[in-house]
Amino acid sequence: TADSDWHLTSLESMWLLMAELDLGKTSLGGVFHLLPLRDTPPVEAQTPRQWRGEIDRDVKSLYCLARVFGPGLQDSTTVPFLAATGVGNGFATRYPVSPDTALIGAGVAGLMKSIAKEWRGVRCKVVDFASIDGKSVAEKLLLEAAADGETEVAYEDNQRLLLRSAERSLDTHERPLDLDENAVILVTGGARGITAQVTTELAGRFTRSEEQKAVKRPAN
């Protein structure tokens, strides 16, 4: 379904699409999010408004698809929920990275990895392609849709690359931060959720006072 028809960045539009599909009478065979494969201008050639629009079309649309179709997908362990990106260079992990690299694909990959953590039984995967050939992309996506395993897969020079996280311990010999109760630290975020939790932990570790003060954002 074309984005111009259903506005994938709108939850309301996605609910209307789901109603028209009438999934109560049929089963959903899978979701393939291919919008991030389209050609986009280089970042430096975009205005901030254009950049935000690109993020909405690639990342927010994936979020809307997950919100609307997620409950039905979680009833099955074989239905795939896939996104395709055109970042290249193995998700830009190989240097040098081209200025034309579609870096918004990294946002798609990050969101898909979060979804995979929450939907343990669903085959969630993001597949990256260095070159976009319709037939080749379709073949590889169908193969990935049927394969369990890694959440991040990249195709580069006819090679299938996997991105895996490796645990590495920090060097504990480094001197810790030398802070006292008079130190000032700027923390950005919404002051709720994870931001509040991290800030509270920092305050507990580096101050002697249990008093916590909330800083309100100016009205303007």
C-alpha cells in the first residue's frame, strides 16, 4: 500500500487501513517495511523540515505499523515483521562512510531491535542493502523472512553480514569522576522515564544530600 494513500506516519490512518483489510476474516502473512529503501537526498542538501519528514516516513511509520499490527503478529511465531534499509557499508560499520549514506536507516534498525526485544516470539529483522536491485532485494527479504536468528543482517558485495553485540568490560583503572555536592551537571531529556532514573542514580552516587530539586522548563 502506498504511503501517499494511507499516510503511514498517522496512527489514525493505519487503523483505517487495518479495518479495510478486515483481518478478522483472513490472516496477516507478514509486514515488510520498504519505505527506507527509496532514494533520499544527502543530509547536507536537506532543510531541517525535510530531515524531519524523512525521519517520520522511515522511522515513525515503522512505529505506527508496530502499534497497529503488532497485537496480531504476536499471536504467531512464524509471521515476519521486516524492515529494509539502504545504509550500506554493513550498516555504516565500515569506514570510510560516504556523505551520501542514508543514516536514517540507523534509526530504523534501532527501533526494530527494540521491537524484537519486546516481541520475543515474532521474527523481527532489519535487512540492509548496499545496492538496491528490486529482484535481488525481494529474493533476499523472502529468505530472511523464513530464517530465524539475527535481528540485523546486511548484504554487501554478495556477502551476508551479521551484526552482533559483544560484551567488553571497562578499564577499571581509570580514575572516576571527581565530583562533590557543589558540582553542576547538565542532563538533557524529558525529566521522566529513563532520564529521571539515570539522574536520580547519578545524584545518589555523587552527592551527600538526599534532597532532589526539580528544574522546570521556562514557559517560553
